[in-house]
Amino acid sequence: MEESLPPSHTPLSASSNSLPPDSSWIILDEAEFVRNENDWSGGKLLEVVPKAREALRTVSCTPVNIAVMGDAGNGMSSFINALRGIGHEEEAAAPIGVVRTTLTRASYSSSHFPNVLLWDLPGIGSTTQSLENYLREMQLNQYDLFIIIASEQFSMNHVWLAKTIEGMGKKFYIVWTKLDRDLSTRTLYQEDLQQNIRGTILKNLQEEQVCVPLIFLVSNLDPSLHDFPKLRDTLQKDVTKLRCHGPLQKLFQTYEKSINHKVTSLQEKIDTQSFQDVLGIRNADDLEECQKAYHRHFGVDDESLQRVAQITGTDFPHYKDLMKSQDLQAVNQGSWNLPFMNCTVVQAFPNLLSYIPFLGNYFIHYLRGMKQKYFLSVVAEDTKTILSEVLKFIPHESQLGSIPKGPFSSGRQDT
């Protein structure tokens, strides 16, 4: 539970520039990640997975800055010590009840959260400065995630902080830190008391149209009770999300460009023999043969997907279910639903061929090309969908936690 840290937590002046100059440094050294772009640009899905895994291992060491803030006297320093798993009396602990903890900000590290700095910010009201000046002095734009500490009451200062952070597009938690004292002085049952506290917080936030954040009710005196274990787990996962978002987004965009380039290149060859030669297709009218060839070309054939599923510890059938190109009947029908293919003249044209035989070969060739282009676009979209799905699981198998659901959105508050 306890840890021994070197005294590397020298407090910083509230007006110092010790934090990085902007948030782009905080999450990802993108130049380091982009060095592998050429390796990915021509690769198949199976080749991307190990490169993505290695990239995420690299960014797992990226520093993350977390600001802990609230009204003066809410117990921010005590909370930081509890989160770090150390006692107030230890040398590396955040000072409790002395002037420098309320008038200066300080950063603290913890073996529980490698490469994470917990910033103990002066409480609102600890100085005579206005809220606007406080915001400017604390340089909130340079933190990645915020923990708003409250106890006894959830004031307008807390609401103001939440609204400001939400406006910055960053995530925050609300942590009520003195639940043990509330339980010892109130007559309500624990469940009713916790419900009342949550209800008050939500009511105050909703009145100011602030989205619903994660709320944790804890005791700084015992991090093993109440919501503290859940808070630790959630924070670990969110730190991983912050680190993974940038590289995963970049990888998806890079590979998406590669997919689009492949589609364009193939569509330009559809009317030539080289199209069938490149894909190894003997009969371009055989949709099943074309399906297998397209899947192999984009790396989403059964064999490749099975290997990807093994690597990431996921289910092969899940990927198959995501693929619209698996349904040949639907693909064939979809090609006829294209605006041009669906017009009455085109659909009636085969009946006219008996009167104009020399147009027959041209018409059949044209229809084949239209269908092939449509089929290619469907397989390409399937590949992007599967890539997005695969990238969700790479951090899991790399023991980096979890990443956001969907195409790597961030900044949204979870409910």
C-alpha cells in the first residue's frame, strides 16, 4: 500500500512556466509516431497490428498531467496522498495544513500511476484573486484531465470549474472526499446519504447546463472503501485513453488513406486485363471469386482475420458479422441501386440488345465495371470498419488498458 519516493515533488510557483507550453506535448510526440507511416501505408491489416502494438508501447511512457482542484479546505492534498497510497507523515507526502499547499501548486508522482503527474493546485478562495484571474494563473489548458474535489457542499465555485473545463473539451471527475465524516454525523442510511450527495451535485451542474460527469464518493482516510477502488481503476483506464487516442487516430487515418489509394488504383484498372491479373481473378463475372480476391487484397480474408483475432484475443465471427461484403446477394442488389444503374433505360437496355447486337459486348463490359467498382467500395468500407474495431483491442492485449469506443473520440464525459 505504501511507497517510498524520492523528494522530487518540489512545489512550483503558481505563476511558473514549468508545465509544457501547450497540450500537444502532453499526450503524444507525434513526430515519433509518424516515422512508421511509410511502413503502414502499403501494409495489410495483419501487418498493421504489430506496428500499432509497438507504437502504443512507446507512448505508454508519455507523461500525463492531472490537475486536482477545488475550494480551499476540501482536502485536495489529502486526496493526492490517498491516491498515491502514502501516509501524510511520509517525506514524499503532499503537505497537509500548511501555507504552501494553499498558495502554491506542486506536482507529485506515484508508482501506482507511472509517468503521471498529480498537480495539487491552490484552492479557490485561498487568495483574494478573482475566479477569472485564478483560471489564468493556474493555466488549466496545460492539464490533460481534472479531478474536482468537494466536501461538505458543492458550491458555485465547483460548478464554475466544471463548466470551464467542459468548455475546454477535457474530461473531469467530481470526487467527494469526506464521506466518512458525513456518515458519522448524519442520521441517514449510507445509501440514502450517498444518493442525496449525488443528487445535489447533479442538480447544481444541470442548472448550469453542465454535462453529467463521473462522480466518486470516497474517504481520504481509507482508500479501500466506497468508490475509491473504482476511482483508481477508472483513472488508470482514462490515462491509457489519453495516451492512445493520438497514435490510434493517426494510424487509422494513415491506413484509411492507404485503403482509398488501393481502391482508386484498382478502379483505374477495372477496364483492363491487369485488373484481373493483379487480383488473380479468372472470371470477373463470378462475384464469389471476386469477393475472395478483394478480401485477400485488403487483408480481410478469413485466414487473416482469424490470425488478427488470435493476436488481439477477440472473436473471429465478430469481424465477419461486421462485413457487408459477406452478403453477395445484398452486394449484387446494391450495385443495381446505384442512381445510374437503377434508371429505367439501363434496366430495359438488355432487351434492346437483340435489335442492336454490336452494343451488347460494350454494355456487358460497362455493367461489369460498375458492379466491380461498387463491390470494391463495399470491401474498402468493411476494411475500415474492421480496422477501427481491431484498434480498440490492441491496448488490451498490450496490457495498456482500454481505449474509447468508436472511431477514437475523446473529450466526451461518460455517464
